[in-house]
Amino acid sequence: MEANPEHIMKTANMLKILGLSSYEAQAFASLVYHGVANADTIADTAGIPRTSAYKVMESLVARGFARETEGRPRMFKPEDMSKIKEDFINSVNKLFDDLKELQDVLPSKGDPQLVFTIYGRSKVMSKMAEMFDLTEREILIATPRIREIRSELKKNIENALKRGVKVVFITPPNKRVPHNTIVYRKEGLIATDVASDDSRAMLAGADLDACGYTDNPILSLHVLQFINMMMNDEIKM
């Protein structure tokens, strides 16, 4: 049966709820259609550039959505669907457990519990730039989108370093980070989490097009603890 581009795109759009980028979602839907295929075949079916295909497939492997077969040529096949489903359900359950914990604990505190929702990629990046500018001691960023942050916030990062701010990145392997920053490597990052001076925090979506921001110290501490937990599990580079 011929691949139906409309059906693949519809499935890919739904897959974004799992935190996949557009290319990753299109590639994974195409891989499921084929069952096993090389990167060029996936690129042709998914309608993504062949130059990006291997990088996208390697990302899907790193995030547990696909497996690479042994031998040559390099071939890919989907991870077991029940495992993907179980991993996603476990992640969602943990998220709601954390939210329930916040709900139970925070109302007893005296400070206002405010989280601002920001929509639009440019606004999210502007708020992140503001966080770098306001940081006095330490800022920690866990993100798979290090290239965009490194490029678009270069001046803000450099100015923070000049002020003596400790800048820490948690990123996937083989991703470049700004000079004079500390880096930890972690696979499978989806969202972007930022904590600044124990007093400001941001949780942004996979495409940096929406985020929750708070300058409440109690909420910020929760994000900081989550980032520290990731750092403790990984190797400092």
C-alpha cells in the first residue's frame, strides 16, 4: 500500500504531544508505516530533507522511539509501542504527582503563587534573555534546544559570565555550549527548564513557543531541585 502523506502528517501532528519536533514526528510516523527503513527512505516518505534524516533518526533512537539494526546499511525500526506508551504514561504520572505535591504544599505558604503563561517563541526567548540579565549568582538551563539559545542569547550569556555568574547547561551529548560555562550531558531531554538565583524559573515547551514563568521563590525552588536531580544523575564535562 502506498504511503498516504495526509495520514502520515495527521499522525505526526498528534505525535507532537509526546514532545517530538515536527521532523521527529514526521520521521517516526513514516518509520512506523515502513516497519524498517533507512534514513533516506524515511526522508522521502516523511517529506523532510535528506541532509537532516540521519540526525533526526539518531535523535529518535536517543529518545527511545526507535532502534538501529546491526550491520550495514544503517537501518531503523520503531521501538516496541508498549514500551513507548509505558514510558510516556510514567512521565505523565510523575508530572501530575509533582503537581499534586505542589498543590498540597504551596497553599500553606504566605507568598502569592503566581505562574505567568507566555505564548510566542520571540516572547519566550525575550523572557529567557531577561532571566540571564537579572541573574546575579547562578543560572541553570536544562534544554535540548542549546543551539538556538547559544545563538540568539549569545550577548546575554556573555554579559552574565562577565558579571561572574555561574552558567550551567544540561544538554544532550555532542551539543556545543558557550565557552566558560559548565555542562552536564543528558539524553532524552524534551522541555527547557531554567532556574535563576533560586528566585526565578521557567518551564518551556519542546519548540520554545510557550512557557510558564514564575518569580515566586517557592515555585522556583521546585524547578531548581528538579534540575539539580538531573545534574546528579549525569556526568559533568
